[in-house]
Amino acid sequence: ETGVTQTPRHLVMGMTNKKSLKCEQHLGHNAMYWYKQSAKKPLELMFVYNFKEQTENNSVPSRFSPECPNSSHLFLHLHTLQPEDSALYLCASSQEGEVTEAFFGQGTRLTVV
Amino acid sequence: EDQVTQSPEALRLQEGESSSLNCSYTVSGLRGLFWYRQDPGKGPEFLFTLYSAGEEKEKERLKATLTKKESFLHITAPKPEDSATYLCAVQTGTYKYIFGTGTRLKVLA
């Protein structure tokens, strides 16, 4: 495996379900991110982890719960979601530095019914 | 407030018809500007990093340029496989990236 891999690619869940999204990066980076992408909106940063420590939480509802057990793995735990949470959820990683590109996974298309 | 604006929102070109996409930015501190390509239902794919005004980068039919206020992605003689959404992002902090909403490009054969 190379780059950033996300599973599952597609997820349909009811509003009462609990599910988790998984992300793994094989780039040796020390920062990992969760972004939400909705139609016609810019990518919306949800969480940032640097060396397993959460450095940003952009006022994300508590129904989204991140977990970063090590610098290569990132999870997003989902529970009691709303239909408006349906979106493409993207994981990314980057190396710490003055100017550093973020590399993205293929995303999880989440549909809340 | 830091902001990145891309135009046009959508663009249709005939195969071989060259054009440019625009990314204008208003940020307090630009560290770098990035271009990504995103195919439907997939994650953004990194294309270029531009560090300072006057810089240019090329890759196949794509050329990215940067000024103090905006960046252009020039597409020369595009092919249908260049159809995608092109995203621009600026880095303003160690872990802070601001993205535009993208330009949806459709190249017709």
C-alpha cells in the first residue's frame, strides 16, 4: 500500500447507527487530518492531529469523534448522525514544515438515511 | 478573513482549446499555494506547489503560475482525460490550509 488509504469507500448508515471510518498513511508524515467535502463548498477542516496530539477541532459536533492511536492511523467514529452529515469525508496527511503539501486519501462517501 | 476564490465555477472546452483557471487569494500570510486535481467521488490528487510570486511549474499540458494576488492554471491543448475538478489551496500555517471551491472542467472530444 502506498499513499493514504481510507476504508470504507462507501457507507450508508441510519441515524441511530454507530460506525467508524479508517485512514492509514504510508508516507511517514506526522500530521493527519479529517476534512468534510460537501457539494459546492470548500473543503471543511474537521480535525488535525500532530504526533498523535489533537491540535485543532473546528467546532465539530460531538457526534463526530476522532481517534489517532499513532502517527499512521486515524479514525473517525460516527454516532447519531443527521442527514445533513451526508458528504465525502477525506483523510489527509502532511509532514511538518514551512510549506508542505497535504496528500489525500480516496475518501469515504457517507450517506445518512 | 482569509479567503480563496476560484473562477470560473465550471468550464467546458473543446479538445485542443487552451484556457486558464484562476485562483485569487486574500490571506494574512501565504506560505505556499497548491493545485490539486479531483475526479468525481475521489480524493484530491496533488499537482503543484508554488512558493513565491513569479514562480512557474509545468506538468504535461498543465502550467501553474503565481503572482502576489492570484494563481493561474493554464491548460494547453486539453484532452478529454483532463476533465476533472481543479482545486486551489493556500497554506497559511503549519497545519492550516484554505481551499477554494474548485473549477469543474469538462473537455469535449
